[in-house]
Amino acid sequence: MKPIYMDNNATTRVAPEVVEAMLPYFSDLYGNPSSMHAFGGNVGAKLKAARQQVAALLGAQPDEVLFTSCGTESDSTAIHAAIRSHPEKRHIITTRVEHPAVKNLGEHLAKNGYRVTFVPVDRQGRLDLDYLYKNLSDDTAIVSVMWANNETGTIFPVEEIAAKVRERGIVFHTDAVQAVGKIPINMADSAIDMLSLSGHKLHAPKGIGVLYIRKGTKFAPFLMGGHQEGGRRAGTENTASIIGMGRAAQLAMDSMQDENTRVRALRDKLETELLKRVPASMVNGDPENRLPNTTSIAFEFIEGEGILLLMDQYGICASSGSACTSGSLEPSHVLRAMGVPFTAAHGSIRYSLSIYNTEEEIDFVIDKMPPIIERLRRMSPFWKEGRIA
Ligand code: PLP
């Protein structure tokens, strides 16, 4: 059965064009880009082209693009670079709704001598900006705020925050893993100092990431060794994946329009129809400032895991609002930070679409979801005869 894949914030299909661009670098073109001979040098030239392609997507200069192994490495590199370049500063600001790549690092640093401020969000998932600004101090080494939330799709005003943070001479980093490729980004016109992205969220393979570092930003490498990446990240380059990343960046520029019109319309249809057909359901997060591909819907009084299992029988792939990937059935820290009641957080499903989704798939899901929810509610102690018990 071909999956109906609506879990693109978890990972995406590698675009066929990306696979095609990468294949020669697994077979005939295996040279080391750092070699002196032409065989390796030709691969080096392709890496240079890929760097330019990524820079074009970000509105950046090619030498501001650093290739890493994933979004997590980019986030860690950025935060460590800032704290190691400013050893006298012992304070970090981030938010309560970051991906674990930032959240868990923040919690680790908090246990290891740093003061870490986690900015709260309101019921709609919007950041308390006053709280953030009030906490900026001369001791702050870095502010890290995600561009868009992976669970709800909520977009944060990172440009506005970066401008305020820059006035204080503090480094600003954004985890833009979910934003890049879905919404326009132009670093030439921005006060953001560092930005993370991840290949597998935009139809490149898993295991390739990028850290944008604005020229002039103080930086200390995380991986030390050879001279690769201008001495900013040692280790022989993942050549095939970097070339795939470049091609994916090019494709993302071409598909951005489709993402913001057709994909948005599909998402809106799915959301509107499910809310209409399923009682006691609601959207989590800011419905206005939101990624075009994401909707997180709470189906109250049932368990997300049960919903996913029944969806899986039809080949429908999505994610739940609990952190089951970490082996716990606790509702996600994002929904908890927003104050979503437990009975709603537990039954939250995130649908995240891509340019590969079709209207037929949306119609299929709209058709299958209401009986799934009804079946589970019949077993729920909170639900009796079509309403809350
Ligand atoms: N940041 C965000 C917002 C994400 O959604 C993810 C992945 O889900 C990451 C970071 C981590 O990226 P990677 O899987 O490439 O390490």
C-alpha cells in the first residue's frame, strides 16, 4: 500500500531530482574534494556550486554557508560557538517550545553553570516578547528562537526579535529547520546572525544540515581537525549529500509558490472539514501566523497513539502530540507550554503536508478520520452518546 504521507515535519521524501544529482557521487565521482588532483578537484567544484545554491535560497553569501551533519548539529554548533566566543557571558535566552535540539542543550547548560531563560508562550503558542526583551542583559551570550514550531507550525517574529537583540550587541540564532523552503527567507536583509536548517525537511536526504553564519559573527568550531569548511567544521565532506542539498535548495525556490498556494489550500481544506465533521475538535496554535503545510488538531478525550494506529491501517502517516518517540506518553512540551488541557493534548494529531500531496489524498483522509475518532470515543470513559460524559 502506498502511504498517504502527511508527516513531512518529521521527514520528507527525497526528491527524484535530488537522488539523480547525488547518484554519481556514490559511484564514479568518489574523489576527495580536498585532493590536489583534478579527479578530486572536480568534486570540490560541485560542492562550491551546492554552497551557492544554498546561499541563493537563503539570500546569503556562499562563504556564510557551513555544511553540517543535521539540524541538531547546526543548533549545537551555533549555541556552543556563541558561548565559547563570549566566555565571560553566562546567560542564554531561548523559548519553552524549542525542538529538543535546542531545549535539551539549554537544560544541559542550565545544569552546568549557565543561567538559561526559557521564554513562555500563550494559549495560541505566541511568544511573550516583553518577557524576552526584559531578560536581555549584558551577561547574555546568545538568544535562540526557532523560526517556526515543528508541532504547531506557529511562525515566530524572529526578524523583529533579531533586530532588538542586535541593538544590545547580542548574538541571535534561529532554528529555521521547519521554515526554510516553506516561507521566504532573506538573510541579506536581516539581523539574524546564525540560522540552522536540515536537508531532510526539504526533500534532501537525512544526515545533511546547514548553519548560516553571518560574516563577522564571532565563531569557534565545534569539530576540530582538518581545514574543511574554511576551518569551521573539520571532517571530510559528505559530498553526495551536500550536492543533494544544493539541488534541493534550488527545487525549494521553485516550489515555494506551490507550497504557499496549493499546499496551503489543501491544508485548509483538511482542517476545515475535520473541524466541521468531528465534534470536540480544535486547532492547536496560532491560526494566522502559521506554516502553510501544518495543522495540529486536538481530538478531545481520546489518545493520539490510538488514532495513529487506526490511521495506519489506511496507510495514513501523521504524528501525535505526545512525545512517544522518546518512550514516554507525556503530552508534548510544546502543547503543555501552551496550556492545552491534557484531554486535548493527548488526542492531538499533527498533519504536515508537502508538494507531493494531492487533493484525492486529502479527500481520503477527510473521509476516514471521523469514523476513526468516533470508534475510539465509544471506548473513552470521557465520552457518552456523542458528547462529553
Ligand atoms: N529543529 C527543528 C525545529 C526540527 O523540527 C528538527 C527535526 O525534527 C530539528 C531541529 C532536528 O533536525 P535533524 O533531524 O536534522 O537533526
